Amino acid sequence: MSQTKILVGVSGGVDSSTTAALMLKEGYHVEGMFMITHDHAAAAETDARKITEQLGIKLHVLDVRKDFERIICYFTSEYKIGRTPNPCVYCNRNVKFAKLMELSEKIGTDFIATGHYAQVLKKEDGWGLYAAGYLPKDQSYALAMLEKRVLEKLVLPLGLYKKPDVRLMAAEMGLHVEAKPDSQEICFIPDNEYAAMLERLCPELVREGNIIDSGGKVIGTHRGIHNFTIGQRRGLGVAKGEPVYVTKIDADSNTVTLGPRAELMRDRLFARGVNWLIDKPKAAFPAKIKIRYNNAGHLGEVRPVEGGCEVVFNEPVAAITAGQAAVFYVEQYGNSRVVGGGWIE
């Protein structure tokens, strides 16, 4: 009887390395895939090679820098129009999982796996994406825009683990990356220097403009709207004597508006480009909606409409930010299920 084959996305980190080791332990024929997405990937590639050699599995190294230009183009174009993008959510659908699925089909593996903290479960209505068992590490938000067909092949073995447990498993299995720190930055932005990276890619972003209050009075100047995001309080370059936040970014007029926290509150949003991981709903439904990655979620109603979804919250929500993903969760089968998500307008 032939072994079930699985392709594991490896990054050189503890989560993907432990995932590969666990799949071997469970009896799969395992192969790994590492993607070179940018010019700063040498150290990660070295770690990925060491791990796969140690585990005795074949590693496929894909240079996807050309494909990744699409992610960088998306990233910069969103900032140009005053939005705050989420490149990881966009990349998961358009590059990472697309390449995993493509290679899996090419080499004939039955499944793919990654080290994400989330769950893929098969219930009576088919495969679904669910939040991790340990919510502080939950990464289901980042997977909400995946194509539905991916779920049928996706294995997420870390879905019920806490991070310290994963590090302990890695140490027990002799993996040399058990103490490697978690990445806290976007992979193609060294040292998390967003503004410097954006200015290098798009020098035209450096353009002086006005900072105004909610009444339209000029209270300062800035050197580019890419330095701001909705809800920002620090680094504004304006002393008001009271807490103020970025409440609006207008690319057309090149202005940034500051105001009190009350002006950040909204009771609804519109999401376009909605991706459904269930059959598309025909009617409104109650849900918990996450409006950014590290967000506990807010209760409300999701209303499918032409061109996307309107979300109406039970209570006003602060700092709804255009360009981020709004992800919809419902409680099903004793778990928090991702039913869909879209891009906030």
C-alpha cells in the first residue's frame, strides 16, 4: 500500500519545521517547499535546507520573486491611495497557497500542509476553516481569502497547540530552530521599516501636505500620507494638549485629519471582493467580524449586497481601516468558523 503524500510549506521557522516533523511522524511521505520571495531570504533558506536534510525529506526551492512583485505592487498602490493594506492576507491567496497547490498537483501529493495556527475540519456540510484552539495564536484571519478548494487538501497540524508546546516538541525532536524567534515583520520589509521601504519603491509618495483638524483648520504638515494609518496616535508631529488620532486620510487632497477618539467610531462598513468559504448566503446573518489581524472581533450582522457585503455592528467600532480585511466568523459545531471575508472600503 502506497504512502499518503503531503507537501509542506517550510519557511525555516519553528512552526513549519515542526509541522514537517509531525507529518513524518504520522506516516506521510513528506516533501517540503521553500519560496524565495525577496532578496533577504538567504538565512531562512539555509534553515529550511538544514531542517529538511535532518528530516530526510526532499526540498523544492522555488524562486517566486517575479510573482511576488504583484504583492509589492499591491502594497505600494494601496498606500498611494490612502489605504492600509494587508499584504500577508493578499499573499496567502495569490502566491503562497497558489504555489503550494500548483507544486502539489505537479509532483502528485495528496495534501498540502503549513504551520499556521488554525483548523480545517470536515463536517456534514463539507470542509471548513475554523479558528485555532488557542485563540491568542489564532491565524485563521490570515487564511480567510483562500480559495475554497484549498481547504479540501489543507492540513494544519498545529491548530490545537500553544506556541510553547510547539517549541517543546521541536526541542524534543532535535530540531535546531526550536528557539528561533517569531517573525514580527512583513517578510519583504527589513527591520519593519515601512516608510523607508515605501519611499525607496515609490519616491513620489514623499509629498508634503497638511494635517488638519475635523473642522478643516491646518494644524501641521506631513511629508507623505504613507506615514499614517487610521487610529494612529503616536508619531503625528502635532501637539494638541489632548489625545488625538488619525481619523481620515485623503489621497486626493494629500491631507491627514486628526480628531478625538469619538470621531473614530463607526457602526458599519462595506467590504468588496468578498471570498466565501461556504455557499454564498442569500440573506443577512449574525456574525463576529474581525477588522484587523490582532482584533478580538465585534458582533454584528453581515448583509450580502451587490458588489460585496455591508456589515452593521451591534455597537460602534473604532478605527475601521480601508484596505484591511473584514473576516466573518460564526459559531458552528462548537468552533468559531470562518465563513468569508472581504476588503474594507
